[in-house]
Amino acid sequence: MRTTTLLLLSIITLHITSCKKKESLLETYDRGTLLNNIANNVISPSYLKFKNEADSLVKISEGFDSTTTLQNLSLMRNQWKEALAAWMNCEVYDIEVAYALNTQIAAFPVSIQSIETEIQGTHNIDINYVAATGTTRKGFGAIEYLLYGSSKTEQQIIDEFSQNPRRKIYLLSLAKHVASVANQLENEWKNGNPSHSHFISQTQMDISGSLNMVINVFVAHIEEVRRSKIGKPCGIEATSVADYSKLENPFAPHSIENIKSNIASWKMLFTGAFGIGIDDYSDAVNATYNNEKLSTVILRQMALCEMKANAISGGSLENAAINQPAQVKELHLELKKLTVLTKVDLSSSLGVVITFSDNDGD
């Protein structure tokens, strides 16, 4: 009996010592240096690239407005893709000044009827008017619809623009609105309040700390991509019925390319652009998963998600869901595994409180 009691006390003592050691590692880690690297080498370059690509979109839109040709349509489409990809690399940083900007420029699906009603109307269309309209008739999705149409040839699209000047005015105003958001984001991140400097200063471990917020939006974005960009439109989520009109980019089509850009942004954030990142923090507190570094497991899972995304050919998630259903389901499953690794294992290892909620039981 005495031996059993001593053994029990030893186990309890070892557990308490282990917990105190973990708490000490979390408390003493230099989160300031980590946040500084994320701010300067991950977020800031992403915002600047988005600003530059959005500004280029306006310039090319102006050229298309004055010379509406097939060649300029091709230039517009290519620049739309570049600007969209730049935003996909910013989407995960839903913090500070960027909070909720996604709904202003990247809400989906858009409403064809609402867009056509705006074009056929008589009110003055400009950047201010677009800014004040609903999310289903502006942003990247509305630009996509105007540039690609719904089952229309390139010549038919050119004819529509040539026959109705308001269509070109609307397109240019949409581009200017996206650029205004991009410029506002980049400027306020550098000079606003709260901003870049505020982000770096919030080194505390509680829910108001920047690292807690970063990991929350990181996990939330992984889950959102899995559910809203794949699961729901492709009918994979529980109780969901396939509705490809709800894909992020059904007209281009470009949805799978967005997901690839999103995965790349997760890797950049997690590794701190291969500098001091969340992976280093995880290693510093000895976070493990099945006797292996948790950071290694997460990076391997990201690589697996990337591989599954690359296996979907042609860029059309709709065609893939119909003709390659197994591949789409595999990508969805691997994203779900990544959600669990980050939402459960990473957050608990780093003492992060998950503050966002979901309703699918993950």
C-alpha cells in the first residue's frame, strides 16, 4: 500500500513539474521577435504586393475602357488573376485593420441579377457608389462575372462592353474600389491605430495578445477554406448539396487556384517566411505529436494538402467535383486533418484560446 502511494505521488509530482516547465517555456519565449518577423517579413510584403497588383488592375482597366479589344480583355483577365492571387495571400491575416475587409472585395457568390440591374439602371456609377453597394455586386467576384460572363464567348463579352458604356464604367469603378481597399489596408497597417506597431507590441499570452489572434485567424481560415470553398459548394460537408454556383470563382474558373494560394499563405505564416515563425515557437515549447515535432507534422500536412490541390487538373473545381470526385474529397479530408492539428494540437501546445466558433463539431 505504501509503495502504491509513493508511486502515485511520484506520478503527480512528475505531472506538476512537467506542466510548470511547459508554462515556463511559454512565458519566457521571445514572442516580440516572432511578432516582429511576422509583421515585417510576412504581412507587410503581402499587403504591399496586393496594393501594387490592385493599382495595376486599375491602370489596365482604364486601358480596356478606352480600347475595348480582345487583346485588352486578355490583359484584364490576367491582371485580375494576379490581383486576386495577391489578395488570397492576405486573406488569412484577418486582424487589426484587415478585419472584415474580405466581405468588401471577396465575398462570394455574387448576384448576376443585381450586377445587371446596376448596369441597366440610371444612377451615376463611380467608386463611391460601388463602395456603398451590397457585397454581392462588387469586388473580385463582380469583376470576374463581367470579364468572363456566364457561358459567353470572348467576342460576346467584348460586344456587351462595346454596346453598353455603363458596363465599362462599372468594371472600372469596381477595379478602383478594390484598389482603394488595398491602399487603405497597406497605409493603415503602416500608419494607423491599431497598426503594425500595435501588433508587434501585444506580446501577452492572453486572448488580446497578437499571437493568440494570429493563430485564431490562421485556424479559422483553414476551416473556412475547407468548408466554404470546397465542402459546401461541392456537396461534401454534412447536410450540404452540391451547388457549383456557390464556388468562389465559377465563371473564370479559378477556385482551385485560390485554394493553392491560400495554402501557400498558411505556410508563409507558419514558418515566418522561413524565418522565425510559429513553427519555431512550437519547437521551443517542445510541442510533439505521436513522438514527432508538431511543427514537422503540420508542415507535412500542409504539403499533403498542396499535393492534393495540385492533383486537381484544369483549374475548374466544378469539373473536378464531377469528374474527379475522389480527388476533391481527398483534398477536403486533408484540410480537415490540418484543421484538427492546428485547432486542437497547436493551440493547446501554445496555450492559445480558440475564440471563434463553428457548428460542425471539429
